[in-house]
Amino acid sequence: MADMSPLFRRATAKSPGDRLVTLIGKPDCHLCDDAQSAVERICGELGVPWEWKDITQDAQLHDQYWEQIPVVLVDGVQHTFWRVNEDRLRKALTG
């Protein structure tokens, strides 16, 4: 079994503290405010660091996400947009 191909080995799960949640939004956006509350709550409970990125301050983010904000990334990969499902985000961060 030690010679098993890396393709068939299970990836080692990251601990919540090794994850990063990125919330992409803009000021004066009620959906962004709701998403921020959910992200703050879940990340706070799990000890996951998170960051806010403002599309009004970053042209590339604006071009990529302006129709979808708020957008939540987990470890740089898009997890959701518009609304945050707290159970789904919690599972993504702990599973």
C-alpha cells in the first residue's frame, strides 16, 4: 500500500485555522452586509481567518465578480455568491 499512486491517496484535510475565507463585495450592499455577518459568525466559531475585498477598489475583481456579489471564496476557490448558506460554509471549512 505504501507504493499507492498519489492519485488514489486521500488528500489531507486542512484544519480550520489553515483555511482562508475571502468575502468579495462592495459598500452599501445589503446582501454583502448579510454575507459578512454570516462569514464573521462562522469563521469566528471555527477559528478560520477571513478577509474582505472591495470590488470598488480592485478593477480585476470588479470585472470578474460584479454581477455575483457578494462572493465567498474558500482557499481562493469560489464557494458561493449572493447568499451564504451557513451550514454549507461550515461543512466546507470543517470537512
